[in-house]
Amino acid sequence: MAHELALKTDMLVDAIAKHSQAELQQILIDDGGRIACYQREVARTITLAMHLMFRADTEEIFERWLLTPPGAAMARGGIMLGNLQADLERVLRRVEVLSRRFLHFLEASRSATEPA
């Protein structure tokens, strides 16, 4: 999935450089189902990561890791489990907002291109 998402990103960057706004809109409409599917997969992956991060055994393992030299260095840099959990929650909210906006864009674009 990550490879396909990277390819789509490259395609969009190329498209932005080469196509008009109408052509870009059509590209997004044509690939809309697949893009929406990728967005759902990203949201599911983040939700799973959050589930795993909030488990008690994860907290215990993280606390032990903080006692190691790499863990202590990360803690000095401000990396703590609570921060990571909060960051994942923020990322999930942003993905959900992006997904809703993209679906609204698709609906509006499709209705604008449908014959009257």
C-alpha cells in the first residue's frame, strides 16, 4: 500500500506540473475511489497503532526502554509515550478531516460534471 501511495503522490506531483485545473480535477475524480480507499486504510492503520499504544503492556515496555541509553536520549528530546499517543490522535483527526473534504470534493465534482 505504501508503494502504491508513493506512486500516486508522484503522479499527482507530475500532474500538477503538467495539467490544467480541470484536468487535475478529472484525475482526482477518476482515481477518487482508490484514493478514498487509501485514506480509509491509513485511518485503520493509525487506529490500530493507537490501540496498541494504549495497552498496559506497551506502557511497561516503553518505560523499560526509557531506561536504556537510546530511550533516555529520546526522553531528553521530549519523546514520551503520552506525547506519541496525542500525536497519533491528532494525525487521525487530520486524516478524517481530509477524507471528509475529499469525499465532499468528489461529490461536488461528480455532480457538476453530470448531465442536467
